[in-house]
Amino acid sequence: MSQGSGRRISGWVGGAAVGLARGVYGGVRWPDHRVREVQRRTVRTLVVSQALGGLGMSIGIAVAALLAEQISGSEKLAGLAQTMQVLGAAVASYLLAHLMGRRGRRVGLVAGYLVGAVGAGLCVLAGVMDDFGVLLTGALLLGFGTAANNQSRYAAADLAPAAKRARALSVVVWATTIGAVAGPNLTGPAARAARVLSVPALTGPFVFAVAGMLAAGVVVWSSLRPDPLLVAREAALASRGPAAGGGTSWSRVVDVLRTRPGVAAGTAALALAHAVMVAVMVMTPLHMHHGGATLEVIGVVISVHVLGMYAFAPVVGWCADRFGRPFMLGVGAVVLLVALLLAGTAPAGTSYRIGAGLFLLGLGWSACTVSASALLSESTPLGARTDVQGAADLVMGVTAAAAGALGGVVVGTLGYPALAGFAALLVGGIATAAELARRATSGLPDQDGTPAL
């Protein structure tokens, strides 16, 4: 081959590589008004999909333990279905983030909802077959739908300007309220639907879960266009060059955690707040039941807790944008401590104190989760953002699953007040993360170091 031919081939290969890079990561200069239009469309789409996905997720959770007990014949094994769903969501968070890093938010979210729908279908099949193993497999896959709902909050922040990032994220979190509140209240109609389909009554809610997650997937696939993450990469590439491109590896996650204190603080706050919430929430119904509280009263307390988790998220987001992420992490830690004091000192059974404690537990979780998620997103370089977000949700889920399991051991040996005391120690870690975040973000107008899009 001649030297001239070699140069021509090299030029063709180099041109193809540049063209491929621009095809994958873009390089288009997006006008500000167009970015704002895409952001508004993204948030509207995610609000609808979040409500539908939350419906599918919560309606299954409402009866998972009951179906597990019915199939296994053991009260001790009833909690395994919920544990498998939590673990499934934790693992799925990283897997879906990996997919999003390569293909965008739209593909990753749709994949999560589709796998979650398959999991809900397996739960129906488990009831028909009376097979506990199939139920646990279904619960594990159902966790993919939960992970998709969780990852949606990050999609809302991809194109949001720094001054409104927490608010955009919080609106999507708030939308979960619709499905989370409506889901458990549809157990009656779901049971009637089960009779029509000639399947066990307790599998009816999972039929609705299949429909909810498939509907969420259709909404995302048809309406999340253009993909917010890909638009953010295109805009970043146009302004700074190809360094903003994707790719996924644990070494990259570890490097970001090591060099960006804001990311470490956000991850720690997310994991600890979720662990506190799950450990206390899971064991509160048992504490109330031992004191003679009826199932209706327990249901009201849990509904109030869910209200605290999601309903005030937009207010939390506004405060996080106005006063800063570290400040709201500190506020969330204080609210969680008050919640643990009220719940931990409440008598077993029915009391206004435990209801107030569970409401504040949800509100404190909301303050920490919205603030930490915004901090995490803006503290991470765009090229590693999906990697870090997926890893953070993985850590959050695994920590919560461990806390839920250990919570049962603590309550069984030392009692419910001791659980509140141990949870208070974890809140101390949140306060430490808030101080670390304050030092890391002090004087920085936009923690990710990139211009607001």
C-alpha cells in the first residue's frame, strides 16, 4: 500500500470516527429557548409517567406481604417479598443507569418499566401456581419498576438551570404522590378484577401494576423526545468538546467520589436518610399492631407518612434552591430527629404522637432526598453523571434493605424505642454529610462546574 493511500484511509477512518462521535453525543448548539422547551416537556412527561409508575409500584407493595404469607404459609417469610423488591430496585438502579449512560434516559426508563411489568405478571402467576419461588423472582423484577421511578428524578435535572434544579427534581418526586396514594385504595377494584380473570384475589393488584407500568413505559417512549440527557450532552459537546461523552465503569464512580466531596456527601445523605425511613416505617405497623391498633388505623398512619414523603416535595425543592442544598440537608436531619423522638416515645397501639412522628419521618426523608439528589447531580461531571447516580441509588437501596432487616432484629430483642435510638445515630451521619456539603459547595455558584443549560 502506498503512503498516499494510507493517508487517505487514515483520513476516512478519522472522519468516520468524528461523525460517529457526533452521531452518538451530538455537538448541536441548542438555543436557550429550545432547551427550556425541552425541559418543560420533559418534566410534564415525567410527572405523568411517575404517577402511573407509582400506581403500579404501590398497589403491588400493598399486598405483597399478604400474598407471600398466603403462598408460603409462614408469617416469618412474609417480609421476603418486600425485601426482594427493595434489593431488585437497588441492583436495577445501577443497571438502568448503565443503559442510560449509553442510550439515554428514554431507553433506560422504558426498560425499567417493562421489566417491572414482567415482574408484576410473575407475581400473578405465582398466585395461580401457588409457587413462592416464582413470587420472589417476580418481586425482584418488580424492583426494576421502582428503580425507573427513582431514576426519573434525575432526568428532570438534566436540563434544569442551577437556580431551579431542585425544584424540577422535586416536582417529579411529588408526582409519585398520585400513584402512591391511589394505589392502595384500588385494592378493592383489583380484587373484583381478579375474580373476572379467575385468578386469586390477592393477585388482582398486580394485574393493575402490570397495566400501570406498561402505561408509564408507553408515555415515556412516546413523549420523552428529545432525550434530556442526550440534549445536555450535545449542548456540552458544542460548548466544550467531546470530554462530556458517556461510558460506565466503577473506577469512574470511585474517582468521582474520591475527588468530589459534594458527591460523597450527597450519596451518604441519600443512603442514611433512606435507611432511617425504611427501618422505622417497616416496623411501625408491627409496633402499633402489638398495642391493639386496627388495620384501618395503621393504614391511615402509613398514608400520612406517604403524604409527608411526597406531597411537600415542591416546597422542599424551592427551599433547596433558595437556601442551598447543605442547609436543607441540615433541616432534614433535624426533622428526622424530632420524628424519631415522637415515634420512639409513643405508646404501642394508636396515638397522635406516632402519627405525627411518621408524618415528620416522611417529611425529613423528602428534605434529605430532594436536596441530596440535586447536590449529587450538580456535583458530578456530565460524562459520569449516570454512573454516579446509579451507584448512589444502588448504595441507597442496599443500605435501606439492610436497615429494614436489622430493624426487625432490634425490635424483636430490644423493642421499638431502641430502634428509634439507633436510627438517631444514623441521622448524625446526615448532619455530618450536610457540613461536608457546605464546605464543598461554599462559594460555588454551580457545583457541577458547567454552565447552566
